[in-house]
Amino acid sequence: IEFKVINPRKENSLEETVAAALKQIEEKNYNAELVKRGVKEENIHHYGFAFRGKEVLIDGR
């Protein structure tokens, strides 16, 4: 799970922000410890949460 608040200097929409959150999960290999402990990759889900004030967009893989 990665939570991000929209940064108007970097992103123009909540969709771009949630995509950046999911990209960070991949780049920083958030699931490495789970895999190391024997969790199958197909059982690991990634979720990005993007916020702009009270608006929120959630996406997952």
C-alpha cells in the first residue's frame, strides 16, 4: 500500500498520482519481504491511494 497526496508540480490528476504510487511500490520492491517469507507473488496485491483534499482515488494490481 502506498499513500500519496497530489503534487501539482509533478501530477495533473489523481490518476497520475495513483500511477506514481503503484510505480513506487514496484520500484522499491515492497513485496520482497513477503516473498522471502514464502508468500506467492500471485497472492500479493498492490494498492495505491491518491488524495486531493477530501477526494481520493484507489487503484490496485
